[in-house]
Amino acid sequence: MADFSDKLVQILNYGSLNLGLGIGYALEIFDVMDEKGSALTLGELAGATGLNSRYLKEWLGIMVTGGIIEMTKKPDNDDTFFLPSSHGDLLCRRAGNNNLGVYTQEIPLLTACAMNAVKQGFKTGQGVPFSIYPDFQAFMSELAEAKHRKVLIQEFIPYVDQGRLEKRLQQGIRVCDIGCGQGVAVCLMAQAYPKSEFVGMDNHEKALEQARALSESFGLSNIAFINQDAAEIREASKFGQYFDYVCAFDAIHDQSHPLDALKGVKYMLR
């Protein structure tokens, strides 16, 4: 009983700490402290971030007691606060594929926009519509930025099939990214491999609008975005055995019918 009590207390404490981490990441407080690279007083941090010192004081208290930020107490001067570089390696935007700070946004996002709808779904058995998640695509795009900008072309693609995929992409093949969202990954691929043809596929039109805008900003002519549910792709006969390579980044587990989406992948592959 005591062990379970301790476990519950830890869950509650770390859940609260996650909320504080999410605030620090969203407001880029960690990034500012990381860039400064030295201990800051409350006043210095408020000046550097442009944030209210009273709120920062409470937030710093959470971060210090949670072991995220170090505090040096000075009896004759203002206390100072320091973010160790090893913590910044995981919490800040510069961390690239090692960025875990971005994940602190997930629980607050889902709680704010989906908790009531999910609880209702337990009673009715009805699914939760995609419209319930208004900020979901922006969050997924931020994840993609953290993961793909430094990794996708430089490390991931060269690794697939012992480098044979990259050679084929350079020569020119047809590629589909299902659940492409705002198009970060597929645009990076289309930019890196201009001889290949790319299709970004999603069933969220607002995300596709963002993807098309991103493609235009890249100046890409070898990419198209279509509104299509991957779980229903077998009904779109024009895509049968159409693609040489199909990818899905952080998408399959978000499908209402993941098995049907995977069957759609098989259907589309040559």
C-alpha cells in the first residue's frame, strides 16, 4: 500500500511538473537561459524574456524544486538561476532530434481540447471528431520540425535499405507521405530529391493549406497535396500500385482505423 501511495504521489508531482515544463518551453524561457549560458537573477531573466517577474518567480520555484533549474542562494545579493547545458541539450529547440521539451506540450494540449469530448465518448461510444483538436496539426508540425530538419535527409533516408532508397530517390521515383499534416517531412524530401515525384496525403484541409504554402515557400514543383483518408485509399483506383515508396511519420497510430491505413499502404505500393 505504501509503495502504491508513493507511486501516486510521484505521478501527481511529475504531472504538475510537466505543466511547468510546458510553460517554460512554450514561452522559450529555457532557450533564453540556454543562450545566456550563465546564472541569472530574477530581474535579469525577466529583462531577457520580457516576461512578468512575479510569474517567473513562481515558475522558477517549480523548476528548482523539480530539479530542472539550479538555484544559488546568496545572502547579500539576489539569488541566481542556472539551466545546466546538459538539460538544455534535451529541453531547448537547438536539441533537434533530441528535443524532448516539445513533448511537454502534448498533455496540456490534449487536456484543453479533448478531455471533455473523450469523457463523453466513453458514455456514447461515438468517436471524437478531428475538429476537436484545433492546435493538433501545429503541435505535430513542431514535432516534425524538431525531428526532421536535422535528421530526415542527413541520417534517416541514407539508412533505409542500406542506402538503396536514397539512390532511387536521386534517380527519380514516386513517393507518398500519408498523414503528411503541414508537410514538413515531404517538403524536405521533395527539396532534396528534385527528380522524384511526391504526394502529401491527409484528410485535414487546413493542414494541407499550410503544407501547400510551405511547398510554395520552398519553390517546389515536384510535389502535390491531396485530401484523402488513407483508410479509404483502396477506393481511389488511380493510386493502386502507383508509388515506389510510401512513408508515414507519427501518423499510423493516430488513425481511427490503423489497419485499414496499413492496407492502403500495401495497395498503393508497386
